[in-house]
Amino acid sequence: MINQNKTKITRGQFFCMILQTQIGTQLVSLPHNLQETAKGGAWISSLLMGVCIQIFIFLFGLLLNRFSGQDFYQICIHIFGKWLGRVLCGIYSSFFLLAAAFTLMVYVKIAKAWVFPKTPHWFLLFVMLLTSVYLARSSLQVMSRVMVIASLFLPSLFLLVAMGLSIANFTYPMPFLEVGWLKIIQTAFLALPAFGGFEVILFIYPYVHGTNKQKLMAASLANALTTLIYTVLVYTSLAVFAPEEIAIVPEPLIYMLKAIRFSLVERLDLIFLNLGVLSSTTTLAIYLYISGKGLKSINNHIAIKKVVPIIALIAALLTYVATDPFSVKYYEMKFIGIIPVFTFIIPVICLLLSFFRKKERLS
């Protein structure tokens, strides 16, 4: 059993960890991905995804409150038993390994397209993993402090994109309901990879100071802020680019910032990319940490510090299956298909089983 008093973090640090895990390099392609189907209602799809996630955050809180002091790995073993529970822990560990690999894929794709077209694939991976692995091998407290510092740069990212409003045409996104509510709701799930990261609540929640209500409030505020940032980013892109333009521009936010220039700062797009890479580094670190934590839950003799580099190496090797934008897009759609299973379906099943078992014990 982990010494929880030693790994406890504050609610503010918890807030920043969720915020940093949710926001990553996926934001640069989010407007294009949503606009393809939802058209001018893409910003509504982003908003709906945030609302959907908020509902599940409350359900997560309900599940974690029923197993006070236990994280999701421990809950799985408690509900499904020693053997089946450990199998499920291993599957979740693999899921976070895939999430880490997908984060690396997107990072390399954007870095090669915009900044380092001739830099070798392996070197970009090495630079990203060097920091992430070092961070993931530290304690939860150290990671949370780094994420607090990283969160201080988020207002800069928000302000950079807000500059695009100076060249916006607010008639471009209209009519908002051009494709109808059904299409807009269906498109909301395409935003799931960008919003991904909220599921870390399941694994960090027990190690946060405060009451259940206070911790749930911190998680809800982090998701609300992420939803606000993404919705504004999507709407700004829709207002800057004509519908026929954004349909062929895969990273509209970067194109937009490249067109804005000041006498003192000429390449705003590079500043924006650096801020995005910072968020991706922290996201990757927490994925590696939680994947390692899953292996430790299977065998308590496994040290997270020792397995994190191995997990990172496997994630790096997996990125070689997608080295061009088209293959990255293909695997992105495959990954979107499995995300709901791990972030929505299995936690809800665990919650329902917890109620059933309580009734069983009472009878």
C-alpha cells in the first residue's frame, strides 16, 4: 500500500494536473477535425464534449467516494477480485501506454511539419522523452509542482489565439446549426482525444488533500476552464478562416498566428508551438506515470521508477507505425474508438457493480 500521506498534493496542484493533462498538441488540429462534420457548429460540439465530461467527473467522484482512499487500480481489484482485477489493471496500463504513444505521434507530426522538417524522427522522440521520463520517475508531488509552473503559461497561449479575433469575420461560422443538432452531437466525440486526460482523476483523486466535495470542485473547475479554452480556440478559427479554407487547413491555429506579425515579435506561431509542446510534455509524463502505476498494482514489487523508461521506449517504438500525417490520422480514428471504453464504460460498470455488491452484502 502506498503511503498516502507522503504522496498527498494540494487541490490547486490537482487542478493544474488535470488542466495540463487535458491540454496538449491536439488543440492545433481540433478546429479542423470538428469543422469537417459540424461546420459552423464546431464550437458547440466542443462545448457539448466539455459538458459530457463534466457528467462523468461527477460519476467518477461518486465511485471514488464509495471506496475512500483507493485509486481506480485498487478499486478494480476490490470489485473484480485478485486475478481478474489485476488483468484489468494491466489492460488500463496498456491503454495509458497507447495514450503516451499517440501523444508522441502527434507531437512528432507537428514538429516535423512546422519547425524541424529535416530532424530525424528518433531525435525528436529523444528530446521529448528526456524530460517526460525524468518527470514521470519522480514523485506525484514533484510532478504536480512542475505542472503548476507549466500552467502559468496557459494565459499566454490563450492570449495568442485571442489575437486572431482582430482579423476575424464573425459571419463565417454562421449559421451555427447548418448541419443540425444530431451531427453536432455526433461530432462532439471527435473532440475526445483533445479533452482526454480527465480520466487521471480516477488515479490521483485519493492522494489529494481536502474533502470529497472540494476535490470534485477542483476537478470540475479544471474541466470547465479546458472547455472554455477549447471552445474559444475553435470559434476563433471558424471566424478567421472561411468554411472552404478551414476544410483544407489541418492546423488552422498555427496558420492564423503565422499571419499575425508585430515589430518586436515576428513568429507568434513558434511561441504557440513551444507552449503546446510544454503541455504535451506534462501530459506524456502523467500517462507514463499512471501506466507504471498500473504495473505496480499487479505486482507491488515493481518500482515505477524502473518501469517508466521501459514504457517510454515501447511508446517511442510504437510511433514508427505512423510516420506520415495520413497514417497518424488513421490511428487517431482507431484510438478515438477505444477511448470511451476506458474513460466512460468501464468506470460506470464499476460504479454499478459497487451498488450491486452493497445490496448483496446487506441481504
